[in-house]
Amino acid sequence: MRNATFRQLRVFNEVARHLSFAKAAQALHLTPPAVTMQIKELEGHVGMPLFERSGRQVALTTVGEYMLVYARKMLATLKDAEDTAARLQKLEVGTLTIGMVSTAKYFLPHLLTEFRREHEGIEIKLTAGNREQLVQMLHANEVDIAIMGRPPKELATRAEPFAAHPHVFVTPVGHPLANAGHLPVEALHGQSFIVREQGSGTRAALEKFLKEAHVELRITMEMASNETIKQAVMAGMGLSFLSLHTLGLELDHGLIALPDVEGAPVVRAWNVVNTLSKLLSPAAEAFRYFVLERGESFLAEHFRQHVDLAELATDPLTPGPFRRGKTNMPMKVMKAQE
């Protein structure tokens, strides 16, 4: 391993992440043959194969699984050294890797466009997953900072709420519940639900809400994509529970309905999160401050037509930035640390 290079380790890490030479090549802006060559050279240094290949299927060998742990540690140490050097020079340059839960893709790229205008020297890498996957990325030091809802209890982190995150029940247009007026939670009993996968923060919020109301959740379909769930709901396949921030276009064009369910919207918090063990680079600190200063106003402006985020109910459990006044909509506020 003495002659292994950091480039080979980076390539190895990407192939292991995607379990695909082609996808790793695309992520690294290399050709597939170049990726194959780097892996073969690294395997030559190790003296044993790192991957098992069967047609297009790629899997880590037992040796590969062990080597991946050490490769990621070395890459993380190198990134920390680079961040420290940048901090000492007080430069906002280099690469900033941001992790986000998939729901954040509906607003974070637009927010990043504004950030890039003010910090042109920073190269941004954006990676998405569900909450469980994002916790793993933080633990493995694969991301510098993360945008997520419920912060992890599994790790020692700094989690700072920056905006309200409403979740709502959705039905097809014309569904009996859509125009039934104010509904008790019990009206959801027996309804067919299309839900996010296990490990999703949205799924956890739904299960918690219905469990507290003593209403059994009837799941007919489980999907890992908000977009697919919305299409299924609009097609009349069932009800769902989604972040309001995923529904802008559908609500603007009257393609989906929001039933008036007691206790909804369920308002949680968007958090910017980093592990306490990681010293943030100037680029990461700049992004953190930017989100804390601009995130709430950005979301309020873009989603005000559906729920006025600037007028969320005053509640002692509500994170500080959201204490603005009263609302004319019944809401259940869930603590950010839950």
C-alpha cells in the first residue's frame, strides 16, 4: 500500500459508493477505462482484488470492505488538512461537500445559486439521500455539512434550525376528504397511504403523528421518491404525507389537494448540521452563516402563497427563528430535536 496514491483512493471510494465503474467515472469526470486502470493499480498495491465483477454487477470483496474503511479515513484526514490550511489562510476557496435529504432538493439548489454569486471561489458538490443515508455520510465524514430535518441522535453534532418545515396530508383532487371541511385525525383511519421508505424523515414524522393520535397507518405502497408519490396520489392511488416544500408546482396548478386535517400542517424544522469532531473550513463556515441568515426568508418568500411561514404559531417548543406571531391555520409543532 506504500505506493498507493490519493487519486487511486478517491477512485476506489467512488466506485465503492456507487458500485458502478461507469457512475464513478461520471462523478469523477473521468473515462471508465481510466477508472478501471486506477482500480487495477490499487489492487496491485494491495495484492488482492477489491471488487467482484459479474457482468455489470459490482460488489466489494471482503478485502475491499476492510480497505474501504482505511481509504475513507485517509481521505477524510487529507480533507481536514486542506480545510485547516484554508482556515489558516482565511480563504473561501476549495471544495465544499454538502449533504441533503432528498426533500431539500426542491429549494437548496436555488439557495446555492445565490450563495455562489457571493462566493465564486468555492466549488460545491451536492449529494442527496434519505435521513438514514445522510447520517451515515456525516459519520463517515463524506460531507462537510448537511441540510436535514430531524438531526441525528447517533452522532455528536451541532444542529441549528434555520427555517420552518411544514408537512401536509395530500389527496387527489376530488377525493371525498379534500372538500370535507375540518377533519379529525380519525378520518384518516382505513385510508390507503402511499409513503416514503423506512429511514426517511418524512415517514418517521407521519408515523409519529398518527401514533400519537392513536390512528393506525394503512400502507398500500412504499416509494423512495417524492415525485413518484405525487404522481401516484394525483392518479388516485391513495393519500400521502409530504413536505409542503415539495408541492409548489402541483398546488399552483391545482393538481393535488390538501385536506384540512386536525393538527396539520405538522411543522418541523430545517437544520444545518455538522459533526462536532470536524473543524469546518472557511467555505463551510461561509455556507453555514449564509443558510442561517437567508434560509428562512428564502423559504418564506417562495412558499408564502401556501402557508405563511412568517406567521407560524408562537409555541415554547418552536425553534427560535419561527416565533413570529399567530397563524390562522391549526398546526402541530414537532420539536427539532425529536
